[in-house]
Amino acid sequence: MSESELRRELDRTKRFLQLVLETGEMNASLVDTDLRHTWVHNSAPEPEESEIIGKTDEDLFPSDVAKPTTEIKLAAIETESRVEREFTFLKPQGQNRYRAAAEPLRDDDDGDVTGAAFAAVDLSDRYGLLDRTSDAVYTVDADWVVTFWNERMAARTGVEPEAIVGKTLWEVFGADIPDALEARYREVMETGEPAEFEQYVPDPFDYWVEIRAFADDDGLSVYSRDVTERKAYEQRLREQRDALDVLNQVLRHDIRNDLQLVVAYADLISEDVDEEHQANIQRVLDSARHAVDLTTSAREISDAVLSADEATQRVDLEATLDREIADARAAYPHASITVEDSLPAVTVLADDMLDSVFRNLIKNAIQHSDRDEPAVDIGVEVAADEVIIRVSDDGPGIPEDRTETVFEQGERGLDSEGTGIGLTLVETLVENYGGRVWVEDGDPIGAMFGVELPRVRTD
């Protein structure tokens, strides 16, 4: 290559380098072994480049500003290798974050180090986004020195950025950081594996946080969200569930047993009571049996609530329907319960309370009938991913103004013998299984309740 071609190539390289530096808003410089600038590109308006040449960073800037750039350049010269770091400047308008690198310069003849090439890019805009996030965010370098601390971290801890940036976490917070939290952070830093967990931070902070921690070559980034209110709500729920469990035990044993004794003794007394008082005995029996139904439904509602967080399981739908149909036929011998075609051998996602769904739907169809011999028809449709069960009756149907409220707690039809919570239980359970339940007009009369359940494929 001729000398003129070399000059043109050098000129093109310089123009390309200038374009890269200006487009990327980078700062770059060459320094000698005394760290004096021999060439500079400054993306900031001040100081002017002519004022920088021949001076060191310490000559130009306050010591806290000059320190990180001076250390990077000096490290490259002393180690004779490339050095990369991130650092933060605290300014009145906020935190300025930079990524910088320096490489040693060598003499073409003997290879001795003659200085260093330095470049830095301003990451402040990128980090500025972290101040607008709903999370509290901070970063530390490999030595646990805090390099960024956003406003939400400052608001949560009462520690402003200028009081912690440039210092280690342990230096500022000491024993206020729980041992378990410190161990998790160190594990992420050592392994490079991200972690997501919840942590209680005791006094003087007294809050729960959901933490996501990520490690990279520059250190650790921590994103956290205050979940104290959610944890308090969960604690209240646990306490309510414990109280509900106690109530469930009372309903399951004490009250139900006492009511069954009332029914048994009323039946026994009715044999010796004259006809004049038989109506009173019958009212006692009807009320006691209704109360037994109420405790049964309330107990099942309690069971449904207590099992809401438990995983669903495979349930044999054919066996479940067979049991409930047989029990209903025995309990209501005056009713006609028929099955369209035959029950398919299919498995659904539910739990051991699926019996209650069909028990309540069949009982609802019979109790809401206005006929002496109610007729209930049950059909099952199997699709690829779900199973639909339809329970139809020949009763008066459901008035249009009640179709939206029929599953609400305490909703009862006119002259109903039901408890008013059976259909609420049905909806609660089916939704817990990931299914749905609905009601529509029967064909040609009555009402049809549909239940859709997730199907388990066995093929």
C-alpha cells in the first residue's frame, strides 16, 4: 500500500472513529504513563478539549470525580492488560452511571507501555429508567460497593443515594441485614444463578419484600417490591381459615350429632302422641331435618374453602355420578332419575368433594320441582379437553330475573325446601377445579344446570 493510500485509510479510520464517538456520546482519551491526556474526545460541553490536553483527571476534576477514571487508567498501565469497570457519579440532578474500559498503549519499537487508551459510555439514561420503575432497585459491584441506589430504595430505607453509593452494603447497614438475606445475595454472586424469593426484614425496617437478584460480571443487581400488605392479608386469611376449621369440626360433630338426636327422639315420641299434636311433631321433624341439611351444606362450604389452595387430582367421573345417582334414588324414591345413554368412563380434574357438586345439583332439581313425581335427566358429553355434565329437570324453571343470582349465597326459589347455599357450594367447587357452571332454560320445560370440568386424557 502506497503512502498516499495509507494516509487515506488513516483519514477514513479517524472519521469513522469520530462518528462512533459522537453517535454513541462516548468519552475517550489517550494518556501517557503520568496519566496526562495526549488526545481526548469529550462528549460534554465542558471542559473544552484544549483545556484537557496535558493535564490529568486529578488536575481537572474534584478528587471524588477523578478517582474512578484515574484508577482504571492506572490499573491498565500497571497490569499491562485491559481493565473494565462501572462507576457512579453523584450530581445534584441525580446519579450518573458509566461503563469504562482502558487498555495499555505500547511503543512500536520495544513494546514498552507508554500510556493507556480510555473510553467511557454514559449509562445514566438506562439507569434513569430504574428510577421510574415501581420496584426498588440497587446495584453493587463485585466488592459489594453500591454503584446505584434508586429513589424507591431511598424512600423505603431512609438512606439517600449520596449516603450509600461508593460504600459497601455491610458498611452502611451492618447487622440490620438479616443473615439469611446476606447468604442468599452471596450465593447469587458466587454462582451467577439468579434468585427470586420473599424475605422479612426486621426492625428498624419491619417489612416484607419480594426480591429478584441477578449477578453479572459487574456485580449484583437487586430488584425488590414491598409485599408487607399482602403478607398481612395472607396472615389474616390463615387465621380465618383456622377459625373456619374449628367451626367445621363443630358442625361436623357436635351440632350435627345433637340434631340427629332431636330427629330420632321426635320420631320416637311421634308414635305415642295423639293425632291432635302430630302436626307439631312433624314441624319439629321438618325443622330439625332442615337444620341437618344446613349443617351438611355449611360443612361442605367450609371444606371447599379450606381445600381451595390444594392441588386438584384425577377423579373417576363415572364412579362419582353412579354413587350420587344411587344415593338420590334411595333418598327420593318418588323422583325419577334417568341417565342419557350410559355414563362414560372418563377422568376429570377435581377432588374428593366432587360428590357434593352432583349431590346438590340433583337435590336442587328435585326440591325445586312442582310435580308429585319430579323427573331429573343427566347427560354427559366428552370433548377433547373438557367434560360437560348436564342436569335437567321438569320443574317450573328459573325466572329470567334470577338467572344471574341463582348461585349467590342464600338464594332460594319460591316454596323451596333447600338451604339456599347448595348452589353456592357447587359454583365454589367447580371454579376451584378450573371449570365453570351455568344455568339455562330446559328443553322443553324446566331448567338445565351445566357443569364443565377439565378432562384428564389417559391415552
